Amino acid sequence: MLAVIAIVSGTAALFMKDPEPTGSAPATTSGPAPAGDSAAASRADLDRLTVAAWHPMKGYTREKFKHWITQGEKCDTREAVLKRDGKSVVTDASCKATSGKWVSRYEGKEIASATEMDIDHTVPLANAWRSGADTWTDQRRQEFANDLANPQLLAVSAATNRSKGDQDPSQWKPPAKDSWCGYAKDWIAVKKAYALNVTEAEKSALREMLTTCR
């Protein structure tokens, strides 16, 4: 009984450390929180992640990860990230971006239209499901899908976001190789924050990407 209580308490403590994005003010920083100071720290975090086979996709739908939720000041999560990641962003009365400039980090392309931008989940929702989110509550999944505190959300071109889909780093890497280091660090940081598993192939690909860090 004591062991069970310890496990339950440990899980609850971990949950309380997660961000509570619902209703918070929209972010105004220039980008998502940095994943870490060094590649060595990311490698150490990667080594601590549980390696396991994918969980089955049975029961998965994107609707189980409710997004985009309100972030205050009439902004939803999408608009908050566009405002955070862009330059000279102008919004209308409903917080929709009407002008601005964005640099899509995955390929280094400058974009001047919000309609050409997507908000990428660094760790895709389907990948999270296969990595452990299938056991979460709907509230926990909502927090994951709208997380502005960890490097889980990034404004990128719609083209690269859709080419990535739900693939992990063993299946898809950003076209710009100079973005591999940051992408790997971000992926590892999110998996660590949510105690998600990695596959052997995924871990190997992340290690390769970290070798590009300088």
C-alpha cells in the first residue's frame, strides 16, 4: 500500500509542476523558452528518457488534445505564438494577426503573411499519444497542446509543418541543417517535461542531430 501511495503522490507532484496555460496572458517574448544551455545537458536528458516501443494508436483523435484555447486578451494559443515569434506584428480587435514578419526556423524562410504560417507542435500530438499521452487525462492533453512555457510550440511555414506531420526525428528533420541542434534540444526538453518515451530510432536520430551543436 505504501508503494502505491508513493507512486500516486509522485505522479501528482509531477503534474503540479506542469504549466497551467488556460486563461494566462499571451506571451510577448521573442521565442519559446530555451531548451537548455548545452548539447551535453541535452544528451544527459536524452539518456534519462525511457526507451520503449510505440503505444498503439487505438482511440487517438486530435480532438482529445483540445487546442487552441484562450490565452487572455481575446487571443487564442495560435495568435499568442504568432505574436511572440514574429516581428512588428499588428493584430485586429479579435487578436488576429493582420501583418508582420516571421522567419520559419525549419528552413530559414522569411514570411510576411500570417496565413502562410502554422503553429507546429515540436512533439506532434500523435507522437505524444504513442509515447505515453494515451494514459493522460483530457486536461493534461490540453495543457500539452497549448504549452507556452516549454519549447513545444513554434511558428513555422505551413509547408514545413505539413511535411513533418506526426513524424519523429528518425523520420523527419528540418530542411535547414543549422536548425537541427535547436530542434533536437527542444524535442528532448518537451519529452523530459512530460515524461514521454522515445524509441531506439528516435533516440539515435536525436543524438546525431546534437552533434551539429556548436
